[in-house]
Amino acid sequence: MPNRLGAESSPYLRQHADNPVAWWPWSEEAFAEARRTGKPVFVSIGYAACHWCHVMAHESFEDEATAKLMNELFVNIKVDREERPDVDAIYMNAIMVQGEGGGWPLSAFCLPDGRPYFMGTYFPPVARAGRPSFKEALEAMADAFRSRRADAEDNALALIDGLQRVDAHYRRGAHAADPRGLAASLVISAGRQLAERCDPVHGGLGGAPKFPSCSSHELLARAGRFPLGQPAREAFDQWARGMAEGGIYDHLGGGFSRYSVDAKWLVPHFEKMLYDQGQLLAIYASVVAMNGPLAPRAREVIAETVAFLERELSDPAGGLWSSLDADSEGEEGKFYVWTPAELRTVLGPMSGLVFAGAYGVTETGNFEHRTSVLSRITPRTSPHEEEQLAELRAKLFAAREQRIRPGTDDKVLAAWNGLAITGLVASWRSTGQAPALALALRVATFLRDRMVEGDRIARVFHEGATKQLDGTLDDYAFCGAAFLDLAEATGDRAWWDLGAALLRSARERFVSEEDGVVVFYLAPAGDPLLVHRPESHQDGAIPSGAAIATAALVRLGLVAEDEAALALAEKYLVQRLTGATGVNAWANSALLAAMDLHLHAKVLVATEGTGREALLAAARTTYAPTLCIAGPWASASILEAKTPAANGASRAFVCTGPTCAPPVTEPAKLVALLAT
């Protein structure tokens, strides 16, 4: 019998609409039912592309006996973590407080008001490896609620207290912070710290499993431009090379999987997330701008990933969908892997052998069922050979299109689309590839027309309709910053004004001062269903919303002279990055990047006149991570007295703070100014 999830906008929730579990969506009605019946609440959090979420669903939520037990003992609530990152943040932080590693599916056993008294992740259908079965967990947690209610209350109080202590930890030492502590040495030290943690052979942080960790990856590039930054630069390059050639990259269709289960970037967890594509486009844009040996390969990765977004994640209304599933036909990775026999069938014996040798397809395989994940294992030498391999890849791609495709989570999330715009604009800047900018404009226009209303932005759009769910800090910050990026790319002030409006709204809705300490909250105030108002602290799979907002506020302050925005950003940077507590480079990479911008911003004014586009093109294709391009949105003091040369040629002024270098008219001289 269908439950209450069939009418929900989330594809993940709708995956569970036919479960025999009497699921409720996250709502006041669900908690009212818990209060009415006196039952505890079971909150299950996951997402549509999550492999282990599917496993637990098949094993337990689709099982009649298990569902009967769940319905008898609990009010059961299903949450899509992508639609409700605020809810997910509370319970994910709670499991960390409990002393366990997090992950999805996330299982929270809660009091009727939503406070968790015990947390877990995946529970198997039968006990194994020291982990109880899901039925055993259900019965034990229901019994704890009935028979040991005081203990359950104490556990809930302890977890909520733990959440508050986590917040207090990030505020500690802020009052003693000294503005003089903001220095380039913090970025240099962070780069050294990250480089020392990187795999010197395959690149990336640590060993297996290995994640893109894009904020930290990009911080290595920033650190690499400073004196003695060569180790950070080498670690950045090795990381980018490892992903581009490894199995985490889809060599036939473009785009990256979520992570690799090994240290070699070979076998991925095959789900493809939009937020990874957006951030990795920016990474490979940096590779191109640095113009090292990997730049040609990075150009290919960018072109193929942009094509993947257009082809496979595009909503008819103009936005980009959230993800592709890891599974196809009930098996993880089946859509993507190959055997030598399959290669021979598509390519013929000789070409099949050539391709297998280049991409590591063997009879024994490197994945399940003696299949192989494609990864480039031979060096790239001859252009002629690369052309031949490109033709073979195109044939295999066409054959793969006839397979049963993985499922698509076709909801559009504002924040993730903002990350995509930023990555697409960065890609266009470094490569000049027109499809990247065209897609960025299309997505931005969709957001403006369908998800933004005044200075408010919705979080979710699905099947032609915007869900009445206001955005989180991430939505406002990522989209606000993306619109500023698009303004700099196009010269259109309307995009800047839209971004500035969203960032002003973010300050009003998500930022407050608690005992003199600046706090960025993930969720707006006043939600009665949230047992704790989560704060935005650190980077994860996506950068911290607080960090991206801070960098955007710096831009508003430096270019448009929004003094209040700049003062807020500086205060937050000082409080978080200086003082008694050390800086965790991995957790604070995006905030360190914001500090880098604050300290080293280069504001470029290119006057009207002949040669202006050549100057702007030179600036865009230079690796200058703190570059801000002034346009019609810039303050009068930045634009004043900056005029073309006497012969009508455009002049470029590069300003750091109140000081501007002498103007230049030649692209090469501008590049030299930006590279210092």
C-alpha cells in the first residue's frame, strides 16, 4: 500500500513511496503523530544516488515483516539530505558527537520531539561483524524508549549538548584574535600541511577511499604560487593528473564519480554528483591557466564534462539535475564497465586489443564479475594515436548508450547549480570554450527566472515547479557568488546586482553575532522542527557556505565598496583563522582561500578602447586566483581617473587596495602584473 511519499518532489522520497513502511515526509504532521501516539521517531536520511541506501531499502524497508515492526514501534520519517541539508547536518553532527563515523543511510532514533537518543548508519538484515540486525536495533531502541525513558532523555540531552559544544569549539578564542594574524603565511603553511598529507605516487589526500576534496585541492594551487610553494604545486598537479587518468573519470562520457574506493583513483563509487562536476571544472580550469604539461588533458576533461552536463543532467527548464545513480540493473557500476570480449564486439579484434591495452581492460578485470573500469594506463605520446583512441572511445560511447542507464535524481538544487555556474565560468575563462559560458548563462537564467524572487531563492525545483522550501545559506552564498562570476564574465551589471541582493539577504537571514562572535547559520531562524540550529563550520564534499559567502562579501567590499560587507568578512576571517586555536587546513580550505582574496585581491579595470577584449582575455587566461574584474558595478572611486590612452587604446589598471600599478596597454605586460 502506498505511503505518504508519493506526492513529494524528492525523487529519493518517491523511491520509497511503495515501501510497506508507513513513511512520513519531514513535517509538523509527522511529529504531531508521534506526540499523539506516544511513539518514538525513526528518522532515515539518504539520497537518490546512494548505493548503501538502496541496499538497506531492499533488505529492510521493502520487507513486510521489518516494515510491520517499524510501523508498530515508531513514527517513521524519510528525509532527502539534498533537499534538507539543515536536517542532515543536525543528525550527522550528532552521530559524530556519539563517537561514530557518519555516512548514509543515516539512522536516527529520536524522542517524539525529534531529539536523537541513538544514532547509526546502515544496519544489516541479520547481525554480522559485531553490528546488530536492523530488527534488533528497532526492538532495542523501542524498548529503551518505553522502559528506560530517563536514559533515553539523558542521551538526547547529551547529544544536543554535544552539538552546542561543537559550535562553541569553533567560536573559542575568537575574542582574542588579532587582525595582524591574517597573513600569507597561513596559506603557505596550509599548503605545506596538505602537501605532506598527499599521496606522492597517485595524488590526492591520504589512501583509500580517496575523494576529490576540491577545496583542499584548489588551496594547494594557491599555495603553490608563493615562494617555496613548489611542493604544493607538485601535489596539486599530481592530484589532477591522477583523477584525469584514473577510473574516477568517465573516459567515454565525461564527468567524475563521487570517489574511488582504492588509493589509485581506479575503481570508483560510480554515482555522479553535480556538485563534484562544478568544483572539478574549476580545478581543471586552474590546471589550464597554469599552462603546465597537463593543460591539454585538462582542456579535454573540461570539454567532455561540459558536454556531459548538457547531455545527461539538463532539466528541460534550463537547470541542472542533481545526480546519476551508482547502480544500473540493480548492480553498481554495470553501466560503465567492460570486458575484452565486449570491446572486440564493438571495435573489432585489433582495435579492441589496442583499446584494452591503453585503458587497462583485462580478462581477469579490476572490478566485480571480471569486468574492468576504464583508466588510462599508457602515456600520451603521439597525437595520431590519441586521435585513433578518441575515435574508439566514441564508438564505445555509442554502444554504451544502448545499455540500461542508471537512474537520475532529476531535482534541481539551487546551491549545486550555483557551484556549476562558477565552475563553468572558470572553464570558459581559462579555455575560451564557448559551450561552457553558454551553459553557465542558461543555468543562471533559469535560476533567476524560476527560483529567485526578489532577494529570496528557493532550494528545490522539480518537474516544472519550484518547491516552497526556502534556500539554506549554501543556496544564497553559492548562487550569489556565481552571479558575481557571471557579471565579470559578461560585463552585465544585472548579474552583479542579483548576486549582491542574494548576499545581502544571506547576511540578514543567516548571520548573527553571538557574544561578539560572528556566526553563519546553515538554516534561517524560527524552524520549530529543528532541535538545533546548525552552523556552517567547515568544508566537506562541498565548500562551507560561510566561506563562500565570506569571499563574496570581500568582493562586494573591494569592488563595490560595500564597507559593511567587507567589515563583516574581515571580522569572521580574523575570528576563525587567528588566535589561540590552530587552523585545520583540510576543514578550512575555502575560508583560507577567502583570506587569500582579502589579502591579495587584484582589482582590474580595463578602460573602453581598442584592444580591451585582448587585455581581458589575457587576464582571464592567467592563473590569478585573487583577480576581481571591475565593471559598471564598481564604485566611482575605483573607476575615476581611469581613462583610455591618448591614441584611444584601452588601458589596464591593476589595483591592490588603494594602490594601482601604472597602466598597461599590452596583454603580456598585464599578465606579468597579475602573475606577481
